[in-house]
Amino acid sequence: MATAPAAARRDRTHYLYLAVIGAVVLGVIVGFAAPGVAVELKPIGTGFVNLIKMMISPIIFCTIVLGVGSVRKAAKVGAVGGLALGYFLVMSTVALAIGLIVGNVLDPGHGLQLTDAARAAGEKQAEGAGEGTVDFLLGVIPTTLVSAFTEGEVLQTLLVALLAGFALQAMGSAGEPVLRGIGHIQKLVFRILAMIMWAAPVGAFGAIAAVVGETGVDALKSLAVIMIGFYVTCALFVVLVLGTLLKAVAGVNLFSLLKYLGREFLLILSTSSSESALPRLIAKMEHLGVSKPVVGITVPTGYSFNLDGTAIYLTMGSLFVAEAMGTPLSIGEQISLLVFMIIASKGAAGVTGAGLATLAGGLQSHKPALVDGVGLIVGIDRFMSEARALTNFAGNAVATVLVGTWTKEIDKERAAEVLAGRIPFDEETFVDDHAPAAAPAEVPEQRDETREEQAVKV
């Protein structure tokens, strides 16, 4: 009897995402037919993305506190974080190198002329874009314990959640009531998110209409080489690099994982923001069978440090600008630029425009003469941000599975069942209350017993 209502709930969500597809198509038509009107619809898309972003901090906090608080040894959390950061550094470097190679092969900026309007647009993007490493590190520390939630900073929320999780871990059985309370809050937060998702068609229509209306056909034609080359490069990176790594390490087929996350990709495509899918990625990775500590640490950290799409964009964009400005970079300059962009790419948020601002800031610090040329990309950056966001999201999904495999914190049997469609994701609650007893649901209970036994011994 319990399966019928669940099936009915899942069926209703199919109509929701069909509506999103229809809204995207309608938005494109309106964008081309009435660009002036379409641009005015931008606040609708922005409002929907802001609603999603409103839920990110509480979801990250609950997930990490429940995960860390139920782990027996603090060293395990450190191992997960260290492994994730090491992987992010390697993959970002690989993505940057691929961007350099493709940029040299395509030579996309050749023949373009820099106008005064483009120069002014480049200068505007560079204003306040450069952030030093010290400023970035200090920015991870929130002003107060509560401001991490009100300012919407992912890394600040991550820090506060880790501190709270370790504190509850040290409290032992005395922290159990708090953990149970946070568990109930997590269910409430996910239910609110599920309600917000019903506004997705409206948000998708406003966002995509504004993008098409602002860009126009002329900009797409003149900059087609860099745009198409970037999309193809991102696709090859995901399929060849990430897909091979995922299969070799975890034994998981990339296309099965991408199919499982299909609705999240549709959401990103319609809003141009990978952050719009962050809460759902956390819920789906837990449902897949990856433990709460791995999901809670890898996903939020990856959204600031594992930006493969942004990395490819930074190097390809830099070469494009240099070529268009008539000052192509030598091999030595390209290598030094690669090293610099490894640092510059860290901390770029997964929202629309962050890649362009990071590119402008990186060029301003590395080679100021090229900053004006950033204005040449402004016209099509919104379309390129789609590929950046999709690639960043795919990279973080793969990273979560890989880190879970390396730390032995993934239930592979459950993952196989989920990817085969035999354990469907509950679109109404985003939690597994209606699912049969599974390993991820049993893990906290087993760990709680271990901690209580330790308390008795003490």
C-alpha cells in the first residue's frame, strides 16, 4: 500500500520537469522574437535562483553536522577533506591544461577587432574582481556564528558546520538530542526545497528569455568558434577524463550517473547556475549510497575548489583575449598563466558571471594590458556560463562518488540499484523515509551505538 502513493508523487514531478522544458523553449522564442521584453523578465529567473540559494546554507549545515556528529573518529573527516582537496587540485590543473591545448589549436580570437564599447565592458568586469589569497582565506571566517547563514557564503557555512559537528562528536551521548533535532530540521528544509521546485518552470522561462534577449544572434555568429569550441571541450573533458576515471576507480558508468542527475542538469541549463542544483545534489548523492560525511564535505567544498568548467574557460578565454588583442602569449607566458589561474580559479562561486569576473581579475593581476579584451566575451558569456555550470556540476558529482569509493564510504550495492532505477529518489521529501531500510540509513545508528559503548567504558 505504501508504494502506490510514492509512485503517484513521483509521477506528478514528471509533469513539473516537462513544464520546465516547455518553459525553456518558450523563453528562447520570446528572447528572439521580442528581445526588449525578454530582458525585462530577468528578475523572474533571478528570483527563482535566489529562492534556491536561500536553502543552501541550512541544507549544508544539517548535512555536515549530522554526518560529522555521527562519525566515531574525527580523523576520518580530516581524511575525507584532505583527499577531496588533493583531487580538486589535480583535476583543476588537468582542466586548465586541456583549455590551453584546445585554445592553441582553435586560435579563436584571430581577426576580431576591439571596439570602445568592448573595452569599457572589459574594464567594468575587472573592477573589484581581483581577490588576494589572504583575503580569500580570511573570508572563510564569518563575522558571527549566525552570519554564515545570512550572507550565503558556502565556505563559511562549511566551517561553522564542521565546528558544530566536531563539538557534538566530542559530547558523545549528550549530543544525541541535538542530532535528532537537526535531523528533523533537515527534513523540514528539504520539504521547503521541494515546494520551491514547483516554481522552476516560471524561473526557467524568465532566465532563458533574458539570456537570449541580451545576447542576440549577431554576437552568437561572430563568436561562434570560441563558444562551440568551449562546449565541445567541456563535453570531451566530462566524457573522456571524468568518465574514464569514474569507471576505473568506482566501476560506475558515467552515463548512468548523468541520467540519474538528469533533472539537475535541466535545472542548471535553464537557470545558468550550478548553485541552483547544489541542494538536490547533496540529497541525491546521499540517496545513491554515499555517506553523509563524504557528501557534506565534498559537495560544498567542490563548489568552491572543483570548478573544472571554469578552469577550462579561464585558459581558453585568456588565449582568446590575447589573440584578439594582437598580443598572443608565448609558451612560457602560457605556462605561467596556467600556474596563476590554478590559484585564481579557487573560490570562484558557481553562479552566473563568476567565471567572467575571475578571468578579468586574473588577467588584471597577470597581464593588465589584456583586461580590456575581456569585453569581447561579455556578449556570449551567459551562454558559455551554461557549459561552465554543467561541467562544474558533473565534476562535483563524479568527485563525490570517487571520494566515497577511496574512503570506502559508499554502499556500492545500493548505488547499483539506484542507478538501475530500482530505488527511485523521493521527489516530494528528498529523504529516504519511504524507502526500504538501506545501508546509509543504518550507518548513523551503528555509529551511535559505538559511541554510547565508549561512554559506558569511560
